[in-house]
Amino acid sequence: MAVLLRGTSAAAAATADPSSALLATTFRRARGCGLLLPAAPRLRRAFAARASAQPLEVCAKESITVPGRLGDCPFTQRVLLTIEQKHLPYDLKLVDLANKPDWLFEINPEGKVPIVKVEDKWIADSDVITQALEEKYPEPSLATPADKASIGSKIFSTFIGFLKSKDPSDGTERALLDELTSFDTYLKDNGPFINGGAVSAADLSLGPKLYHMEIALGHYKSWSVPDSLSHVKQYMKSIFSMDSFVKTQALQEDVIAGWRPKVMG
């Protein structure tokens, strides 16, 4: 089974059903997220042209708790955030991964999502998809300098290790705290975002993972980021409050359900 949702402009979303607004493509920048409204005529013309262009086709996981809603994959949210931040129209097709349709295997033999159709070619893997979108739509640029691209990249794996751990003394919590502390120090000296004052691709990758970390560890371990890591906490607050993030985030119930097998396994 699949559900097709059409990305709309912000103006159209304002008059549509609230649930459809969740997936609306916005043509304005979120205030306070380190990005600016497009001032140059060239950029305004580019955005206007994109609004009338053929929408990208995006296949994503459907919610397992509320049919017709976006599922809990952080890699899919990364892709959608990239599309939203670049002001690209898109059609979102939600796929029930417990009952994968035959057509999904025809466009991706592995049967995985997210996958995006760019220039009549289906592309899988969030790394490959976001790079392809950056190359095809270079403005506004979301590129993160190579020397900053890996900042915070070990947080997700250490979060999973701690989440799965059943031994309080095995060092997994300490490993996560060490990575978060290192990230906090980096943000203190270089923030508020990974590339300084502007949101970039690295933030769009890390943000959804931190969202999952906050919900899953809060639910399963009653754990939260220590107040002493104030720069990390402010970073999460800033990313999570972006319009594009709110529109593309998973339901908390889905995040909890999605991580349950790893916790119980």
C-alpha cells in the first residue's frame, strides 16, 4: 500500500487541512535558523521557476501508528529537509514497509526507502540523494566544508549503543556523553551551527538523529542531554524549531515504536 501526498506552497498550505500542511514545501525561510530570505533577483527567479517545475518524486516510510502520516526514518527526514530548504516542489509517496508493493522493488531492488526520482532516475541512499540535489540545485547552497562535514557524526552510533545496552556499567553512556561534550565544545567555539551562522547539510543530517535520540532515550531510559551541555541543547532547540523540521518530523509514537525492537532485542 502507498499513499501519495503532494507538496504545496506555504500559501496553499495555510488554507489546507492541517495534516497536509505537515508536508508542505515552503517558499520562505524559517526565522532564527541562520538562513536569510532570498534577496537577489536571480534567486527569486530561481525559486519561482522551481515552484512551477515538475515535482520531485519521493518514496518514504509510512507511519506505523497513524496511517497516511510520515514514518520515523531519520534518513528520510534528512532528504525532505534538504528538499524543503532548497524550496523544491515534491510528491511524497508513503510506503507501508510491512507490506511492500511490487513497484517498490522495480525501482529499488533492495526495497528500501528513501528513494527520490531526479531527472527520470531513481536514487537511493540519503548520502547519494542529498549530494545529487546539491549538485543539481546549488542555490541556496547547503554544502558543508569537508573539514566540518564529520562534526558530530559519531553521536548517532553511540546513542544506539547506549539505547541497546542492558548493563549500566558497560561504558556506553559515557561514550555518548563524550561525543556530546566534544560537540558542545565545538559549538561553543564555532556555532551556533556546524558551519557557523548558517544551517548546512551536516545539520540536516544530524538534526533528525538528535530528535530520535531525545525521544528514544527519554522514553526507554528516562535520560536527557545534561543541562551542562548548554550549546548542544540550544542547537537541538534551534534545529527542531525550524519550519521545515516541524513539517517533516516523525510522530513521537512512531519514533518510540521504531526503536522498540532494538531495545527489546
